[in-house]
Amino acid sequence: MPPGSRSLVALSLTSRGLQAQLRQARRPLDLSILYVHDTRIRYSSIADAMLGRATKSFEASKPKNDLLAKQLFSSSPAENAKVDEQFKKARQSSQSIGGFTGYTNPSNLSNPLRARSPNVKSTFKQGVSVATNASTYSAPSIFSKQDSFQNTPDTIDLTQEDTVPTKRPSANHTPVEFNEDDFDDDDDLDLDMDFELPMSMAPPPNPTSNRTTAPSPSLPQYKRSEHPPSSQNPTSSAMTWSSSPPANKKTPPGALKRRQQGEQPTQEEADIPRPTKRVRRTLPWLKNNADKDGVNAIEEEENDAVAAMASSGTPVKCIRCMKYGHQTADCPTYKKGKGMNTASTPRDKRIPTTDTASAYREAQKKLKEKNKKAKIDDGMRTAADDYHKTKGKVAMAPITLSKEQESVRELVVNKGKSVFFTGSAGTGKSVLMRAIIADLRKKFVREPDRVAVTASTGLAACNIGGVTLHSFGGIGLGKEDVPALVKKIKRNQKAKNRWLRTKILIIDEISMVDGDLFDKLEGIARAMRNNGRPFGGIQLVITGDFFQLPPVPDYESKGRGVKFAFDAGTWATAIHHTIGLTEVFRQKDPVFANMLNEMRLGKISNETIAAFKRMSRKIDYGDALMATELFPTRNEVENANAFKMRSLHGKPYKFEAADTGSIQDETMREKLLSNMMAPKVLELKKGAQVMLIKNMDDGLVNGSLGKVMAFQTEAMFEIYDNDPDVLDSSIATEDLTEQQQGMRANMAKKESSAKESQMYPLVRFSMPDGTSRDLLVQHEEWKVELPNGEIQAQRRQLPLILAWALSIHKAQGQTLERVKIDLRRVFEKGQAYVALSRATSQDGLEVQNFDKSKVMAHPRVGEFYNSLYSVNKALEYPKVAELPPPKKEKSYEKFMEEKVERYNDFDSDEEAMAAYG
Ligand SMILES: Nc1ncnc2c1ncn2[C@@H]1O[C@H](COP(=O)(O)OP(=O)(O)OP(=O)(O)O)[C@@H](O)[C@H]1O
């Protein structure tokens, strides 16, 4: 293959190899990082359709004996033909990602190749090996290698000079032959990248060169013009592309002066050819966009149009009033000032000119529509801005996973292991599970039904956007034996498909899953999938803490006692790794975290007992909000909240949920929805204590406590938001300014006339730092969604619940600043631990009637955890996570730097399992 062709093949193959590597790295990179050579030519990888053009440009502009050729040719032609393979080799050793800059200084060819992506700059740690398995490298792991971008023997050596051809390729070299699917990979090319054309462009053709031009009948004047000979316009010189002969541009001597003096042109001047003003050729959509071009463009168009009509013999038509018989400049309407005054008309309202009435009307209509749309867009933008402004929302900053959380994520998402991760309350199990689900959803974006998100209870399932295990399995109550259940599922096409399609089964709050149910599901999976591997080969991702709430005992199984999921016969074979999270995030105080840990393990010391007993004091929080009291049963909760509501005077406001979903049977849908945090009917009054049940932003999160201050429409909230004093009942009306008094009166009027359906509760939430924030709480949605995206049930309701009292069941998974519990009421193992571990600090926890026997863990659970690690080890003070101060904004580069660094620090996933032996 001739050398010239070879360089192009090398370029193309380099591009394909690069893509393969980028895919390997599973990370979107800008392909424009492929830069070869100095400032003269900048090649980007580009679609094969452009290859021909690039070839020409390259050949046209390539400097003689340039270094590009030297850099592109490898040491032997045979190797050159297998550039792909060389890249494969490079991949194995993870030495090259394929993107590099280099050789801006041709004299410095031995410089290592450098990554050009801003995402990876200066983040490499010396000599840290990250990945343990080359086939599972992720982009950051590749980048983290110090020598990722070094030019090593494993990569194509672009600097060898020994075989560099010094001759320019001959003009008649044999054409390069490509296989038709040589460029299959190019489908993935990023065509949005910059492509710089070669520096010199071919000049426009000489309009007169060797052409016997037949004079155009429509352009009689040109016939007489003398075009300069082609020699005066060498093709290599830069000239503007114009059809006007240069003679037209000349002003005859003295003509300007004579014109200024009002003299008639001389015969000589009159003989100089002047092209008639012609209608500028324009595309319809450009015409419609004429308003964008400003006043001058419009005036020019108008003049052009008038001139065109005049020269073509058509009657003169005014562009402004669209009447015939006079020119635009003489338009009487315009002169009277009634017409469109472009000078003072706002740009958007100007109508582009056209030369027919129907086209004009059409344009006018389009412009009106456009303006209307722009108005709506503007309105929406303003509304959106206002929404954020008035509510003072700050976007939720994503939580950065800790090292141990990150290692679990890696094990699940990238290594496909079946994992059970556990840990005491507040160690970030839910946060980690959400991160894993998000990653898996991204991974299976084209096949969302491959990931089944489930939980033991409806409430837990709702918290992670999934369904209950029963619902996923299509087993109803699941009382039958496995063969009967398999038969049942086979009759239900949707359930059958779920079992066949699922690759990853996520189970949250495993502590409430019955052991028998776990075994049944395992058997069903093997039978349905006709696959003898544990769970029929489905990858399991399970989390929960067995020290928390146990399975709800059903009537039949009461006799046999509780059976946890870890008691299931198939548990051990189904789980590859058990991982314990050890860093506590919820409690910042290590003493308090340790007290809870002792309680969890059932090894409670006398000091801890004494400390809990001291917590029976009444806490004055210094504001109008009380601690939320936790009760074991729903009835107790409802009674406590109803009692408090009755004590409030004022008008009650009822908010009914709007329920929808694919399940048509109302009772069944109701049953599903009854598990949700959001109630079917929410009754509120001014002064009601409420809890937010959705994350709104960094400050206003699920569990935030607040008080209803008022009920307002959005318009009222606007007024209030501009001047909160107007609503502050502690400020007497006479103490307000005149304007404020007017606003207060206006507000009262609006309140009395507004429809109840337009009123929302204005809630004042107390923040952990002692400040407060007001929010006009509006509707949100909750869904029960199957893996295939089918929404079985959906509820639209205000994200609030009454919060004087809350059930322990609903509190599981929550983080609460103020908690109160009377342990006399507790009857189930794990309840006390769940209740007490919701608190973030001792200062926010009130414990009545502390009794050691009430906080004991289930002995079977203790045994299970004992088998995982020594109790003494676990009794060591738990680590309290040291979090960096919250950052509001983080640049993408910074984020990537940190991500890469985390990978550098991560030695092996074994470390994360250390705590559990
Ligand atoms: N990596 C992290 N960085 C910062 N905060 C975190 C992190 N992980 C968890 N948290 C915070 O810690 C608190 C507890 O987290 P989470 O609810 O996930 O814990 P959990 O183990 O599921 O608790 P529980 O078992 O009680 O339900 C939450 O406020 C959460 O935002």
C-alpha cells in the first residue's frame, strides 16, 4: 500500500481503535481529543462520509516532508495493517486510552502523550494500581493509572523514524480499498465535535475562465461589461466571490461631486453598466426570520423588493400598506404615522416583507404565532424563575458515597455479584441502594425490565420507587407451595415475563421478609427460568438490618415463631457477599452512636442505661414545634394526631388525593396505595404540625418538621413572599406601613374569595441550624411501578403528614431531628431500636420509661451477626463519618477529580467486607 494511503488508513483505524477503547472505558469522551500534528492540520475523528473530503484537504495542505507522516507510520507496514490489534494490545495493558495531544513541538517527540480531556487533568496518583481485572476497567480506573497515557511499546509507536517515508506520495497511487463494514464502528462517532477545515480552501471558480458566456437575457447590462482576463485573477489568490465585474465598483472621476451638486451624469457615466437592483434571493424560512436581522435588513429587503418590481415592469406596490400604485417611501398611511414604524416597533413585532399579499399575510400569521409562543416561553421562564426564587430552593447536592459505600456499588454494578449489605441504622444503606438503582437503571436504560426493584413492604417499596416482593413475584399472598405458585405465575403472562426478564432483583428492608417466602421465591425463580443456579441465575442485591423490624407474623406462622430471611435454607447459596457498612452518618456524636450500637447488639452497658434514663426530661426546643412521638400501632398514631387537631381552632382544609394507575380494581388499588406515606385524605388547620415526606432540596428533606402558618393561593403567596410582615399576625396592622396595610387588606379579601381548591398550606419548616424556611406546599406524586414501567398505582397529594405522632413502621428509614418515645408501649423486638435510632442527637431525643428488656434484640439475629463477625469487634466504637462541609456548587472537573481520586484510594473490595470477617 503506498505510503500516502497508509497514513489515511492509519487515521481511520486509529479512530476506530479509539472508539473501541472509549467504549471499553464506558465513559463518554469527546473524540476531538485525537489531535495529531502541529498547528497546520488538526484532524479529528470524523464520519467516513467526510473521509474523502478530508483526504483531499489533507493532500492539498500537507506540508512537504512533514512530521505528521512520520508520526502516523508505524515501524512496519505489516503492523500498520493491524492497528486495531495493536490497540487491543494496548487495551490489555491499559496503557493507552487513545486520546492524546502531542507534538506541538516537533522537536520534542519523546514527550509522553498527554490526556487532553479536562476531566482528567492532574488527577493521577503515582503508581497506584486500581483495577484488579483488566476486563472490568472503568474509565476512572484507567485514568487513574499514572502511565495511562504514556507512549509505551504496547501502543503504536508513532515516533519511530526509521520507516518514515520521506517522499511525498505519488499522485497516481493505488486507491485504498475498504471493506464495506470497515467503518461499522463509526456509527458511534461523535459528530458534534469541532472539525477544523484545512487552512487553505479551494478558491471559487473564475467566473470567466475559458467560458463562452451566453449573455443572459435578463441581464442585458452584463453583456456589455468587460471582464478582466483570467490571468488577473489567479486562482490561488483570495478574492471575494461576486458576480459583479470589478468595473461596476468604480466611481467615475468627478461623478460624486457632480451628483452632490445635482448635475446630470455625463454620457460617459451613463454608459457605465450598472446592474439593476435585484430581489435578493432568500429562502422562505429566512424571510420569516427577517425580524431577526434588524431594521436595516428589513429596509434593505423592502427597497430591494420595490426596485425589483419596478425593474421587472410589474406595477409598483407598497410594502407597508400592500397597495399598488405608489412606492413604500411615498406610502400615505405611513406618512400619517398610522402604519408600521419599524424604527420604533420592537424588533419581535416587525413583519418581514414579501412581494405578494398572500405571502405577506402568511408571514404575518407566522410572526404572530411566533411572538405569542415567545410570550408564553418568557412567561414560563419567569414562572420557573419565580418558583425557585420565591421558594428559595437550592438544588439537591448529590451525596458523595463513602469509600465503603462506593466499593459495594462497584461490586454490584460493575462486577455483577449477589450482595447483601447491612449495617446499623444510619450507615447509609438506603442512600447506597438508591445510588445502585440509579446506576443499574442507567446500565439497563434500553431494557429497564431487567432490573426489578422490590421491598418487603409497600411503604419501603414506595420509598425506592418499586413494588412489593409479592407483587413482583405475582404470587398473591404466597401461601401455596412452590409448584402451585409456579402454575399460578405461568397463567399470568406479565408475572411470567417478569421472572424470565429479570437479571437483577433488588430487595430493600430484608429484615421484614419471611424466611419461607425467601425460599419459595428462590424455588420459583429456578423453576420459571429453568435454570438450576441459585435464584435461577438472577443477581440479588439485598439490604436491611435484621436488628430492625422483623417480618410481620401471619396467623398461620405464629405457632412456629419468626423466621428471618437469613434462616432460609437457600440464603447462603443465593448471596455471594455479605458486607457490613460501618460508618454512621445519621448521628454525628460518637457517644450517642455507640449507645445505639450497644442497644442494637443487645450488649447494653450500665452507663448506656443510665444515659438513656436521663433522656426522660422534657425538651424545650424554643419554637412552636414539638417532638414527633413514635407509637408502635397506627391506631395510637391516629388518636394522638386527631386529639391535637381538635385542639386547634380555625377552618379545616381537606386535601383529597387523586389516585390513578393501571389497576382498575379500586379496592386492590386502594390497598396498594394505603401503604404510602401520603394519606388518602389530609386534613389541616392553621397551627397543625406537619412533616415533609419528600425531599425538596438540600434543606427541606423527607422528615423536616414544620407548622402550617396559613392557607394561600399562589397569588397570595407572591405578595407574602415579597413582604412576609404582611402576614405576620404578631405585627399589629397599625404598626405596618400604609402600603403594607393595603396589602394585608388585599390579602384578606383574596383569602375570603379564593376557591378552596386553589389554596395550599404555607408551612414554616424548622431547619437543623435553628433557622426556618417557608414553603407553599403543592402537590407531588408517588408511584407503585413495575419493572416494565407499568404504573400500577399512583397518588397525587400534598407531601405532608400530620406529625405530632408517627408510627414506628412509618418512621423506619427516616431521619428525625426531634423524637419522643414511651417504651412502655413497645411490644416487638427491634421496635425500640428503630424508634431511638431515628434521632440525630441526644438533644433531640426524649425517652420515657426506659426499660432494658424492651430494647433487647432478637437472639436469632444476634447469632446471625455473630456468625459474621465477632461481637467484640462490633462493640468497638462505631466510626462516625467525618463529612466535609457541604458544598453548594461543584464544577464538573472537580467532581471528576474527586471521583478519580476515590478510585485511586480504593485498594480492593475485600476491605469493605473486613468488618464482617
Ligand atoms: N455518603 C453519605 N454522605 C453523606 N450523608 C450520608 C451518606 N450516606 C448516608 N447519608 C445520610 O445519613 C442519613 C442516614 O442514611 P440512610 O437513611 O441511607 O441510612 P440507613 O442505613 O438506610 O438507615 P436506616 O437503617 O435507619 O434506615 C441520611 O440523612 C443520609 O442522607
